Amino acid sequence: MVAIQKIGEWTAECNEGLIGTLGFSGKEVQFPGLFDLMSNPDKDEFLLCLEKDRQEKKEALKHIVKLQSESGKLLTIRLNGFLITDSEATEMGEFVFFVENLTDSLEKDKFHHQCNLISKIGYWSINLEKGIPEWNEVTRLIHEVPDHFEPTMEGAIDFYKEGKCRDAIKKAFENTLATGESFELDLILITYTKKEKWVRAFGQAEFVGGKPVRVYGTFQDIHSKKIAQLNWEAEQEKFKYAIQGTNLGTWEWDVETGVTIFNERWAEILGYKLSELEPINLQTWQDLMDPEDLKVADSKLKACFEGETDYYECEFRMKHKDGSRKWIQARGKVLTWSENGEPKIMFGTHQDINFSKIKVQKQAIFISQAPIAIAMFDKEIKYLAVSSKWMSDNDLGAKSVIGKSHYEVFPEMDENWKKIHQECLAGATKSSREERFVRKDGTVLWLSWEVKPWYDEGNVIGGIIMYTEDITAHKLVSEKLDISLNAFQQNFENAGIGMAIVSLEGKWLNVNEKICAILGYSKSEFNDLTFQDITHPKDLESDLTFLQDVIDGKRQTYQIQKRYIHKLGHEISAILAVSVVRDSKGKILYFISQLIDITALRSAQNQISALLKTTQDQNERLKNFAHIVSHNLRSHSSGMNMLLELLEFEHPDLFEMEIISLLKKGGINLSETIEHLTEIVNINLNESVDYEQVELSKILSKTIESVCPMAKQEGVELINEVSDELYVAGIPAYIESIVLNFVTNGIKYRSPERESYLKIEAKEHKETFEIRFEDNGLGIDLEKNGELLFGMYKTFHRHKDSRGIGLFITKNQIESIGGSVSVKSKEGVGTTFSVFLLKDQKP
């Protein structure tokens, strides 16, 4: 309930019933008030109505309002109430309304209305006292009348098509009024817009005191359904006559009850009259079936019932009245299914295929004895017959394939082949000169094939025949030949040397671009030439002699150096290789010539020969010059140093003068430099000296023993880890010098900041021994000085004995005996020199 009054402004007070209806009871959300739950337009309209009711002082009031519930749903509420007025203040009053929730009933009405619209079912009624029909909205839609149309008794009857339909509705209506029996009729209606429409009219009468007072019922648009039904009945009638024309036996089977109906032709195929087989049921068919074929038929029926196939189709034998067995082809389809998916009614045909079956059997005998690979299939691509050639070509051995599916025998069959089979079953003929086929084991077959349909006596396709020829060997040979020819052509055209095909007479049959570039002629110009035309006259005779040997079969190929005459007239030196190509009978087809331009090479060879001769002469003169310079400089240096020693002996006071002291020191340095240069010259001139097997361990022991005092004085520990009897190939004096230089360097360039050591060890490689000299001395900055390390007169530490010549000489000595040297070093950490010396004597 709700009380509404106006004191200045309109206010509303709702009881718990209305608050509960709106969903606010027991909620934390505060009830907002009746007017706040209305939309503004609805609220304004409602208040205007209340104001009008108050002015007119109506006693009974009804209002429909829309209120939004707590959940957000819009509720339709009917307010039934009255106005309470104050006798002293007539302008004031209070409305009291009782609440009725119409939401559910309105939604149900709307749902029913929508259902009626979808199912096209309308309602009608006629008050017999007033004689006025009432139609609901759907009924009006079915009649296609405009909004302003008002139906009448006569007018309602006149909507039915004149004739049978109008007479039928009149008769049914009159019978209902007289007897009270209801009616249900399918009739044709002519709509307001003059369209024919099938409708279903249902009606019944309402009686009061034995007298009819009202007739009412439903009205349904069944036009689409009725038209479909009529079309189906027409098709069924056509099908009936078609079946009679095809001379097929028909059967209809109620799967649930087992009741079976056969036509007369069904019995005639087996030599009976239908009456002779009565009582007729499913057992009749089973008793006439061949027992083995009955199993096949049952399995196909099962597949159809389980939805694996859309149709039932099977060939089997049945007992004829004369005792023989006749081949029958059965086809059928489930027409209706139960609600749980079980088959109910099935219809099918029987066709006599005995003649065609015997014909096929005869063809099968012919095919099985054919000398070619041929197979015959039915419409399910199952084998009917195969030749022995087919079996052997397909590696099927002695196993039987008759009755098996081709796709079962060859499960790897691709979809393209299956498509070809279906097209041929539709009447096409397909063939291919070559087709690639991959077997299950991965091997590849190349087949030449043809597939075509075969026909029964009624000119109906009964299956396909397939002819195949295994051309795998031929295909492989052909592919290899194509590859070979293509490779030859590619090599011929793109070869880095000149290539030509030359006839027996010497004509240029084909040339590549390279030979054109070598000899200066275009391809078209070569067509007018022979190889004799452009061969240097002095080289032609030897070329023809070799060519004649090839023609006579004394040789297959030959190779010579010869000269050609370039188009511009100058000579071209070339290496010519010629081979012959013969046919299967040994007849010469052509020659293949390969031409390598060596003109530049011959010129370079001549230049190199001259240069070598000049170089050898210069080397000899340089060797003599080196000996002379080395000998003369050493003699003069020794003489000068002896004179300085005599002068110092006689006049020692002169050497207290700085200039004389510097002169003596310069003489000593000059002698050392001459000795160094002499040693380098001797190293470079000793390449022909035979190497010896040198016992490296012995040299290391001897060297360490000699420098031991020096090492003790400098505080350097010498560690020798090289095993006894280690031999390397080389010149003993060089190896002693190499070892001494690296040992003394390890001592000389020790670090004063830590206890120093020099460790010597050996590692064996495939062809060399690696001798490592490892120290923890001053180290070298290799990033800065690595490229200069083995240079002449290069020093990297301020040591009084550093001359910058030791590593240069040592590296030359190592390389002169076939060895090599590498270094790892870090400044402030130490240095490791690795010397690689040969194991065996140099050959």
C-alpha cells in the first residue's frame, strides 16, 4: 500500500509490502522514495493525473506506473485506490492506493503473444447474441487486414475460397451449432490482399441452457507446411509411376514391427506371384537369401542404421522358384527415425542383375588371363577381376584381392586418385602418360594409366576398368638423361673455358660465349668457318693427325697445345681437348672440343723465365758482394781496433780524453755489428746445409750449467723440465744459440720486485716439439710492441746490455731450420716464448 498527499509538494509513504515488492526490504540500501524510482517523464505524467483526480475528487482511481526495482528491473505496478478529502479543507486530500504487481502476468502475455506470432496461431470468437466476430492480432495478420478493418459474420466466411473450402467451413460451423461437435479443417483462405493461403481452422461451441451462445477457436497459418506436403505427395506419385517404369521390385519395411510390404514385381524377379509367398514378412526375405550373402547384407544394413552410410546398397544372391540363384541388387534408405535416433520406416528396391553379373564374371575370366596390368572394379571400387600382370607390377604376391576395396589394398592412395575414380564412375575417361605414385613403404612408381567406366546390359555404369603400365625404369632413365643433357647444356653455355661441338668435317655446329670471346668471332660467324680455317698453319698437321686417330678408333680423346688465328689477326695460344660422341652403332655423331686460352700464361711464363734468370744472376752477385763486404769490413774493423789498442798501450793518458774513449767504444760497437751482420748473412746462405738430429736435452743442460753463476748472481731460479734424450732436427750451432739467447734473456730481464724464475718445458706435437721458455720477469706490452718484437735493433727495456739484435738473429735461426716462434707476454707479469722445432730431418 502507498499513501500520497500534497502539502506544498507531493509526498508518498510506502508500506513494507510495496518496499518488499521493489526489493529494498532487508537491504543495506535505503529506500529512495516512490517518485525517485520513476523516470522523470513518467513522474510528471503521474503527478498531473493525481492533480486532476484531486480537482475532480474522483472516488475510484486506477493508475499504471513503471517503477525501477533495487535490482534495476523495471516493474509494472497497478495502483487501485481512492481519495480521502478533508471537509474543512477541500483543497487538500490524501490518496490511498493498494498495489498490484502486473509485471509477471504482462511478461507471460507478451511471451504467449510472441509464441503465437512465431507459430502463426491466432484466436477468434463469435458472440452469437451480438453476431460480431472478434479476432486477435495474429488472426488479423493471417487475414492480412488493415488496422481499421472490422470483421462481420458473412465477411469472415467470405474470406474462404469459393467452392469446396467455403462450403466446408459453412457445413462445419452449422454442425457445431447443432451438435456441439468441434471441427478442425485445412482450407484455402483468400486474404484481404488477394493471396491464397492454407490455414487450419479449429472451433467449438459454448452452450448455456442447451443453447449455443458463443463459438470460439484457433486459426493457424499452415501454408508453407501444406505446400511442402502437397509437393511431397506429388513427388511420391511420380516416384510410384517411375518405379513401375523401371521394372524394379519395391519393398517397405517397418523396422520396429518387422512388417514388410513387397510389390508384385519383387516376387516376379524370383519367379513367384506375391500370393505364393504369403504370409509376407521380414522372414520371407531372409529365407530366400543365400546364407553367406545374408551376413553381408546385415552388415550393410547395420552401417546404414548407425549413420555410417546414407544409403543401403548391396548385391546378393536369392533363391529362384526354379532352384537357381539369381543376383539381386538392393538399394534402400531410412525414411523416418524415432525420437531416440532408431530407424522406423525404410523403403527400397530390388533389381535383377543376374545377366550383367554373369557378363562381368566372363569379363573377369578374360581380364585375369590378360598379359597386361588390368583390373576391374565395381562402383564401390572393389576388385571384381585382376590380371596376373597387375598383381606382379603392384607387388601383391599371391594374396587374393577379389572383393576387397582398392583403397584397402593401397591405403596410401591419395585423394586425387579417388577423385579420378568418382569422375569415371560418372562417365568420364581419364588417362595419363606418366603419373607419380608413392607406395606405403616409401618407394616411388611411375605409371602410364587409363581409367574408364564399364557398362551393364542396360547401358548403366557398373564400375571402372583400370589399365596401368609400370614405366618407372623408363622414367628414371629419362630423368637421368634430362638431367645429364640439362647439366651439359648449362656447363656448355656457362663454362669458364671455350667449348664447341664440331662436325666430322670440322664445321662448328655450336659454340659457347667463351670461345667467341677467345677467338673474336660471333656465333653466326662460326657457322661459316671450320676449325681448319682459324688454326695456325704450323699447328694444323699435328691436330689433324690426332683427329684421324680418333676417327680410326685408335683413341677416344686427345689433348694438345696449339695456336689459333684471332679474328683481328694475332696468335692465340690454347690447350685443346677433343673427345668423340658416337651412336649405338659406333658411327661418329660429332666431336666435343674444349679450348683453354693460355696466351697470357705463355707470355707470363716467358717473362718469368727471363726474370728468374736475372734474379739468379743477381743473387749470385749479391752473395759474392755479401762475402766481400763481410770479409773486408771485418778486416778493416779488426785492424782499427788493434791500432787503438797499441795507441792505448803507448799513450794510456790519451784515453782519458772523452773523444778518444768514445772512438774506442765506437770501434768495439762496429766490430759487434759486423759480427751480427756476418752471422745473419751466413744464416741466409746456409739453406742447403743438411740438418742433424740434435739432442736438445743435452744442449739445455750444458747451457744452464754455463749460465748458472749468472743466474745465482741475479737471483733467478732455473727450472728444466725437458726429459732426457729429446731430439730435434736442425743445425747444432743454431740450436745452441737459440737456447742460450732465450735463457740469458730470462735472466737479464728479471723483475727486481719478486723472486724470479725461468722454467723450460717441452710439448710434443704431430711434426714438431714445442720448447717453452717461461719467466715472471718484466714482460712486454704486446699491444704496443708486438709487431716490433723480432725487429732488428728494437729494445723494450732500459738494460745496459740491450742491443736489439738477439731476438732478430734468433728468429732468423729458428726459421732457417724450418721452425717458428711465438710469444705471450704481459707487462709486469712475465713472458713465455714458444719455439717449434722439427722432429725429423728436413727432406
